[in-house]
Amino acid sequence: MEILREVCKLPHKNKKIFFFIFLSTFIPYILLLIGTMYAFTSISTDLSMNAIPLMSMNPASPDYFKQLFKVQQDGVVFFLIEVVVFLLSSVITVFSMMTTIYVSTMSYLGRDLKLKDLFMKIKKIWIRPVVTWFYAILMNTGLCMLVLPLIFLIILSKGSSVFVLTIGIILVLLATCLYMYLNLVSMLSIVTSILEDSYGLQAIGKGAELIKGRKLVGFVLNFIWMILIGLNMIVSMMNMMKIQGVALMLLISFCTVIFGTLVTILSMMMYTVFYFDCKHSHGEEVEVEENTGYTKVSTIPLVDSALP
């Protein structure tokens, strides 16, 4: 596939900055992983120590309520840790997305980029992709809220008629296709919010317009991305096996973060090239916002737009 070949060429233009992006994504992720494992281990141990005595206490005694209050406090701390981990991982992900997309664009256009210019660019436009990313999260969350009842329906319909089960499976498949479409629109809208002066619903609308006529190519790219994510999840699940030692668990976690970082960067590069491919298919010029202003660039692709 020509788009993937072009993606593989991108790091050759700005090697040092791409390496910086990898390190600035990998190091925070691995530190967050270690911190999360330590925090959850500590709070889980404390929660167990406070919860076990409740089983032998009289529910009407004052000591029972004191012990129950300790358990509730541990539950609140556990929830707060999850919120902090989500926020920190979101910051790392969005920063990686912004830097990768902009550097990929400059490499695609054959331009050299300095690290100072990259930071100036991110400082100038960071609010646009953050707002767009927030809207994209809302859309995908809304879809998940619709899909989960369907999954429960299939589970509960195990002993029901074949017709009900078939309808449930069809609805889940349709929801999966819709998820892939929304994910594709979301990624194109994030690229748009970084390269153009638009954000939020406006950028999402532009993403939906860009994908017209290129849905098949986009679905193929999305499928590749989902396979890579699936492989990373399989490796992550290996960490849950109780037969593994601590050293092996840390090694697998380390490899998982490396692979996950590479998948994140590769996917952003892939969607950036796909953005230019969609622009060309619509005959549009691209106005890339640089530190000195907007620069019009030709949409004649470096790849054959007829190929995915």
C-alpha cells in the first residue's frame, strides 16, 4: 500500500525530532505505568486490610462504621488515582499526537524542522486539538454507551430465540462499523485542527467532508490500526497471568509501552498522509499554518491517491 510506504519514509527527513517524539512519549508513559502499579498495589493492599475485618464485625457496633469509613476512604483514593492516571495519560497522548502530526506534515512536504520551531507551533495551537480531541472522546463515549446495552442483550439472549440473537449480532456489527467511521472522522478532524484554523465541531465537520469518496481507504487504514492495537492488548493481557514473576511482568510491561508508543506515533503519521490524500481527492489546496503564517502547498500527493 502506497500510503504505508510513504509513512515509512517520513522519519528520514526529521530523524532527530521523531526520535525526540518517541522519547517524550515513551518515558512519561513508562514512568506513569510504574507509578500507577505502585499506587494501585499500595491502595489495594490497604483496602484489603481494612475490608477483611468488616466480615467479622457486628454491623451495629461503632467500630464497624469506623472501619467502613476507612474502606470508603480507600475507595475514594482509588477513584482519584484512576482520574489522575487518565488525565496524565491524556496529556501525554495529545502532546504526542500534536507533535507527530506536525512533524509528519513537514516531512511529507520535504521541509526541515527545528525543535524550537516545533515547540513554538505547539504553544500557539495546542488549544485547538485539545478541544477537538475532547469532542471526539464525547462522540466515541456516546457510541460505547449505545453499544454496551446491545452486548448485554446478546449475553442475556443466549437462551432466547435465534432471531433475537441474530438481530443483536447485526446491531453490534453495525455499531462496530460506525465506531470505525467515527474514529476515522475524529483522527482527520484532529489533523485538521493542527494544520488548519479550525477546531471542535467545525474541525469534525471538515473531517467528515474529507472522508467522502475515500471511506474504503480509510477503513483499511483503520483496520490496520485496530490490528496493531489488538496485538498490543494481547501482550498487555499476558501481564495478568499469575504464573509470571515480577521481573518478567516488568519486562513485558516495558515492551508493551514501547510497542504502544510506536503504534501511537505510526497511526498519527498514517492519518496525516491520509489527510493529504483526501485533500487531493477533493482537489483542495492545503494551507499549512506555520510560525510565520499560512503557507499554501500543492495537494499533488507523493503517493498515488488511487491506492490505499
